[in-house]
Amino acid sequence: MGSRIFNINKRTLIADFSWLPALEKIFCSKFKIKKQVSIALVSPEEIRELNRVYRNKNKVTDVLSFELDSQEILGEVIICLEQAKKQAEEKQKSIKSELQLLLVHGILHLLGYDHERGEKEFLEQTSMEQEILDKLN
């Protein structure tokens, strides 16, 4: 069964997203999401350029989120698969768990959570991330 709200552009990159329907149920239930979320997997070079252009940070990052002014699409979550693999290895976790964390993190940004606004917001976002990941797994 395909996803109603998630649209993945993996290009030639390979990753297992078989858990997306379960994540969709969680987000639809908790946040009543009706719009689609675009998910793109990109190279370190691509995410560095996006980070430089849109955030004025000339470095590779793991995930970026962009809201879209659309009736159908909430926004796009862009994940650097190579960076996700590196972080998973450093944390001694699976790539699956790292992708889940990054996607949840990115979607929460699209929903208005912003850990960079201060300690309170940081705690709210990380708490919500953990709640969703606990339900997912």
C-alpha cells in the first residue's frame, strides 16, 4: 500500500522507507495532516548548496525543511542520505532509525516546531520527536 501524504524522490539513492505508512498514521492522527509532504534524498554536494543558498551556511547538513505555499503540499523535507548513514554509524544505530529521526524532525519543522528559537522550543521539539518515534517503533 502506498502513502497518501508522503511522496519520495530517492533518485538513484537507495533507502528502505517501508515504515512510512505507520509514520503517516501517527502524523495524520496527531496533527490531522491532509497535505502531502515531499521527501527528497540528496547528495552532500546538493544539500551543502541548499544550506548555503537558503541558510547562509556553507556546510553539509543532515536535513532541511522547506514550507511550500500550496494547497496540496505542506512542504519538502530534504535528507542527505550519506550524512544520515555517517551519523547512524557514529551513534551505532541503524540507518532506518536515523532516517526516521531526520524525517520526523523535518516534518515537525514544517508544522511550526523550531528548536533554534530557544531552550523551551528545543525541549518541545525533541520531546515531540521522541513521542512520535516511540509510537513508530
